Amino acid sequence: MNTYDPADLQKKPKKEKNKKTRNYGFIMFLLVLVFLLGVCIYENPDFKKISASGANQKATAYVGVLEVHGTMSGDGSDPAYNQKWLLNQIDEMMQDSSNKGLVLSIDTPGGSVYTVDELYLKIKEYQDTTLRPVYAYMESMAASGGYYVAAPADKIYANRNCWTGSIGVTIGTIYDVSEFLEDLGIRTVTITAGENKAMGSAVEPLTDEQKSIYQGLVDEAYSQFVAVVAEGRNMKLKRAEGLADGRIYTAKQAKANGLIDEIGTREEALQAMMKENELKECEYRVMTYEPAFSFSNWMFGLTEKIQQSAESEYDQILRLMEENQTFTISYLANERK
């Protein structure tokens, strides 16, 4: 007959527990190691892909077809868009004597006022410095900031299914959850110096003065947009203002009101540019931004999604309130294709 010491029975679970703890620690160590390796092999996201069409890449004369895709933001929130890369491509073409022109192939709903205007100014610099032709081709959507950067082009083409226009400015939606928090028995205290320093807070209603302040910011950006359209399209300011009520235009409507020149395919736009500017001997090079894969960015995004999925309703409300403290004045269309 076998006998067992009660003390031995207590030791076995403890050993099993220690084994599980060691396994868990080893797994966590491997995850951290893989993460650190991902950081170490992080590739520069300012990666560019340039493909040539027509002749070979070493031809002396070419027209650059620069793709402007994604929501125009300088913070990297849209992986399809990279402001620094776009500016660098234009700078390189300005300094390249073999470059004979620029075609902007645009598919964007717009973006932040600063980002959009910075690209617009770089396009103007290219025109003024090189005196080379600039054409714009609108793909699926070239609205708000997308139209803003197309406006200075010598000629604007649009796909027949393109949406454009949306000439206007937005500061986004300002939430007021003060009454909701009060119903939950939550009180907040914001300490500032300056009566309008915390304006836009989700926990306090906007005063009339604060609404006026925000409106002034939007109005100034709007006036700048209208002036860009009027100059680019050789319109009188009042005519441009009449078109700038924020609405979306189809390609046919845009051509009828003078916002674009022609409706067609990108190939037709390129052929027209070559012919109209005596560039028949040129090839064209399509320049497309493609971000390199980054394991560390992938891990960060995955972790963020897991954290958000685990949030309670209360946590989500707090996050909404935090996000509501920051506003971006944008040339951005709310509509999407």
C-alpha cells in the first residue's frame, strides 16, 4: 500500500505553477525580442517607386507623372500619402534638366490647410523656376484640397467619373458632452489662464465669442482657397466665390462651370500634354509612393487595436473627449467615393 505525505501533495501544484510561470516569461521574452528586432530592421518609410513608361528609365527627356493619393496630412495618418516624399520629388525634378514637365495625377479628398498649401506652393515654385508645363489629371476624386493643388495647373483633365470641387473649409465637429457627464454624476474642472484658452472643450459649451473666433479662422482659410481658384482658373473673384459653396461637382458639371478643361483618361491627358508642348520625344515616368513595411509600426497598430477593443464605454467617452481637444482646419471633403 502506497502512502503519501500531505506535504508532497502540496508541493506538486507549486512546481506546476512555477513551470507555467517560466513558460509565460519565456514567451514574453521572445515577443519582446521579436519586437526589438523589428525596430532594429525598421526601414525608412520615405521609399519611392518610379516606373517608366514608353522608353527606358535612362532616357534623357521625360515628363514626371507624380501621383498625389490619399488624405493629405503631414502626420502620416494615411499610409498612402507622404508629404515629404512629394516635395522631394518636385525638388529633384526642378534640379533635373532632363525633366521637361510635370503631371499631377490626383486622387484625394483633400487634407489639412497647411499640408495642402505647402504642396501648392511647391508646385508654383516648380512652375516659376523651370517655366515647364504642369498638367493635372483628376482620378476618382480630387475634392477640396485635391482641387486646391490642381488649380495652378496649365490644364486640368478629369476622369468622367471623378468628383471634384468641395471648395470650402472645415474645422470638424465640436462635441459638447457636458450635460451627459452631468447625468452620470461626473464633474470636471479645467484650469487655464485666458478665458478662451480651453475653447472647444467637450465639457463646456462654446460661447458666442468662441464660435466667432473659430469662424474667423475658417473664413481666412476660405478666402485663401477662393483666391487660389480665381488665380489658377483666370476667374473673377466673385465668379470663384459663386462656385465655392462646398458642394461636390461631377466632371461634367466642373467642365461646364470652368473648374476643369477636359474630360478623359490619364493617357489622353498625357498625350495632350506631349503634343501641346512639343514633347513627343519624351517618355513619361510614373512616380508612386509606396511605404516600406515596418514591423514595429505593425506591432504598434495591432497593440492599439487590442487596447481599443478592450475599452469600456466610459473609456471610449474619455478618449473621445481627449481627441476633441485638438482641431485641424482642413480643405477636406466629407464625401467619399
